[in-house]
Amino acid sequence: MIPARKSPWIQRGFRAYNRRYLGRSFHRIHLDGDLSALRGDGETPLLLCINHSSWWDLLLGVLLDELMPQWDSYAPMDEAQLRRYRFFSHLGVIGVDRTSLQGAREFVDYCRELLEGKPRALGITPQGAFTSNSARPIRFQPGIGAIAKSLSRFYVATVVFDYEFWSEKHPEAFLSVRPPERVTVGPDFDRRAFVHDMERKMEDHLDSLTALREQREPARFSTLVSSSNGISPVYDVGRALIARLRGESFTKSHGDILTPHWREIRHREP
């Protein structure tokens, strides 16, 4: 196992880089939900169950961490992968040996010591591998249940990410959060029932975000990151020059100009 070795300086610098990188890669990053609902009591840890459908999930996770300053956040990664990208251990990433039962036990023990009685968050992708957001039923690895049972109390919530092309050259990204639930672990705590319950909650969360995303209405979301990426730099300069000569307004975005269908126009007429 590779323990996290957080560096505030590296974390601060990477967050700034990450925002710029995401801004160049996506047209917008949309938020569904209220991040303020993720506040805790200052001593109870938070478990975040996050879906895992894309390479971009890690960088959206870094953005989420930035937007949750009240939490000291951590996340696991396959140990072999973290050895390739050791840099991420300075951001709070933990390398987990997934090839042995002993590796899993070490990780659970590490998480208990890391989290118990502290305002720390652990973002975990319990599906254990890249999985399509449309795959059903959702199945979690048992590790999230073992971590939950090792704690005396915790908050738990689902967080889901999704991606889609709308009307621009660059894709849209979506981050959706739900209020956490407080769980007290007693002698009757059933970790298998807990895992099953979280699987169903993530299914419902993903289904709700999909339904919202398919409406293609940006006003239904809050904007976390927005870019002004156009079609191409050369073409956009030409378009801007022509618009200026004509005394017209100019926008780089393709979706800002939407011609209504004739039925909509007739419906609006008095």
C-alpha cells in the first residue's frame, strides 16, 4: 500500500492547473445539487460513493475536493497505477494492493485510522472498474462495506459524474451531489445490506441525472467551469471581424443562436 502524502503547495498549484485544463477540455461543467449540503459536524468522516465511467472522473474529483474546503479529502487508486503516477499521492491519493486479501485489510485499517473521529472525506469508486453509466444493475465491491463497518459513525452520500456532447465542439460535464445521511455503526450493522442500499441509491442518482441531462437545459444546473471555446481560432477571428464591420454582436458559442421552429413562433403569436 502507498500512503497519501499530502502537500498543500502541490495541491494548490494542481487545483489551479486542473481548472484551466478542464476549461480547455469542456464547454461547461454543470453542477446538479447543493454542495453546502455536504457540510459535516467537524468530527464525523464522510464516505462518498462515486461512479466510475471515464478517465476524467479523477480530475472532476479534484475539482469537487476544491469545492469542499470543510473536508480533508482522500481517495484510493490501484497501487500499480499510483506507482506510475506517484504525483497523485501528494493530492491525497492512496495506493491499494488489489491483488491480495492482505492488501485489502491494510487499506481498511489505514482508512479507519485516517477517518475515525476526523472531518475527513474518502471518495471511493466502489464499482472497482470503469463501468458504463447505463449498466444495470450496479454492483459494488465489498470494500466500501468493510470500511463502513470499521468506523463508529460516518456520513455517506453518492456523487455521480456524467458527460455528453450538446451543441458545442467540446463536451459538457456533469457533477451531481445529494445530501449525506448520518450512519451510526452498532452491533446490528449489516455491511452487505449497507452495500446493497448504496448500490440502489447510486442507480437512482444516475437515472435522475440522466433524465435531467437529456432535457438539455443549462438553466437547470449551476455552472462550475465555463469556457469560450469556439469552432477554431482562425475561423472565429474572421467571424468576429465580419460581425464588427456589420455592427453585429459576436459570440463564439454555436449553441447561443437557436432558431425556433415555426410551430413555436406561431404559438407565441397573440
